[in-house]
Amino acid sequence: MPRFAIVVFPGSNCEGDVLYALREVLGQEAELVWHKETSLAGYDAALLPGGFAHGDYLRPGAIARFSPIMGSVISMAEEGKPVIGICNGFQVLMEAGLLPGAMLRNKTLRYVCRYVNLRVETTTSPLTRECRKGDVLRIPIGHADGNFYADPADLEELERGGQVMLRYSTPAGELADEANPNGSLNHIAGITNKEGNVVGLMPHLDRSYQPELGSDHGLRLFGSLVASVS
């Protein structure tokens, strides 16, 4: 059975949700790994959960990028193993140079916490391999700095290389300004690296894995991750 590492920084607050989804819902081996650890030996995938790592001082993810565990996270990514950043974890991966782009303040300059619709753009990532291109998922967000930005060259490379994994959309899968909750360029909600094994997304799959939570669509992403390392 694969083993999942859930990296915990001071200020992380979603690690329990990720742990519960993997252990209790999907029956997987998953463990919390404190940021001061230096090895991820024996793990098949790493997840960086949401929250406010190190209080989001300077900017989200800027300090967490220098935590001792990040050397092993980078090594795992270079080995081709899945590395998943959720919300604040996505910001950490960008600060670490594992994913391109940056997160600006939401266009409203306000924290946004609500369900959104996401159109699946690629099925080659560890989180979407069990989805179909064009599927629309209903998954919540909760962030103040989720406005994805990349310079024109990086943005073109992301699009050309099929690295855009999810886009904010209407329930029908259409792209519209009113469906974009934070102003992200090209409605981008999630991306991968060139190799496809490092994934960052702002929506919280860890808050939508059971119908009682309002949606279980996040379970399809978790299930894809499990399938990708099984």
C-alpha cells in the first residue's frame, strides 16, 4: 500500500482534513510530517495542505519555502513522485520554484470562501487521471491570495504545454468573469509542472470528500491520486 506524507508547517490548519480523507475515507496509509523533519524516505507522495504557513508573513509561502523538509519535497518532485500543494501549499510550491507563477491578492481584496465550479482541462495529472476532460467539479475555495498570475511567456508555456489542470467555470463548464472568484489569469485554478507530477490548486478537495460537506467531488481527485501511486 502506498504511503502519503502530509507536510505540516506552523500555521497549517487543513492537515487534519487531508489526513482524514486519506485514512478514514480511502483507507490509505498517511502520516503528518513536521516541517523540521529532513527526510521523506519511504513515502510515495507528499501533500502540502492549506492554512497560513508561518503566518503568511512577508507573503504566503515565502518562509515555509525554507523549512528543512522542503529539501526532501524538492527531491521527491525531481524523482517524479506526486507532490500536491493545496491552497497555501500551492503558494509554498511556487515560492520553492517547483511551479511557475505567483498568487496576488483576490481582485476584490477580500477573503473569499465559497463553493466554485472547476472545469477539468487535463487528465494526465495525478489528481485528474480518473476524470474526463471537460468534467465540472464543485469544490470550495477559501483564500485571500488566490489570484493566479504569470508573466506572458510563462503563461503561454503553461497553456501550450497542457499544464493548466483546472479552470474556474460556470456549472455548464463555460468560462465567464462571474465564475472567476479571484481574477486569476485565464481562469486558472490549478496547474502542474512540465513533467506533470507536481500539482498546485487553490480549491480545497479536502473540504469536499463526502456529501455531508456539500459535495463529494473532491473524492474524485483524492481517488485519482491514490490510483496514480498504486
